[in-house]
Amino acid sequence: MKQLTFLLCLLSFVNIANAEAIAQSPNEGNGFIVLTNEVCKIGGKTFKELNRVYSYTARGDTQDGCFMLEDNTVVVVWESGSKKRYPASSFTLINRGSQI
């Protein structure tokens, strides 16, 4: 039930006009995978059915990609072409009221 609630909350944030980070999950590089509500644009192409995702490591390495939700899974296609699946339960919603 928690996963279903999380997915519904996440989907409600996806269609907001201003692009912003909506959820994140720690990665192996001591950084985060960050899901945004921004429509995905890679290599000059726009993928309206997908949203932008990016990740970064503690060393500052970054990568961009597109994601979609499928069942209880976040499916990511990274710009490099690799496709990964992450459990939705590993992501936490970002506090939308906080500022840097």
C-alpha cells in the first residue's frame, strides 16, 4: 500500500508546469538518482510520455536520461543507452517547501 501511495503522489507531481526534482534515491557513487517532472529531451528529441532523470556522484560525475513508472518500478533509460530498473520504494519524495 505504501508503494501505491508513493506512486500516486509521484504521478501527481509529474504534470506540474515548472521543472523541479520530485524524488531521489541514493546511488552507488554516494550521490543520488533524481526524478524530475520535466518532459524528457535527449539529443534534440522530445519524449512527451517520459520525464527527465539525472544522477550524480560524490565526485561530481553526472548522467541524464528519461524515466517512466511501470508497476512498482522506476524504469530509466540513460543517455548512454543503458536501461535500468529501480524499485519505486527506494525513492523518497523531495520536500517541495524547502529552499537551498
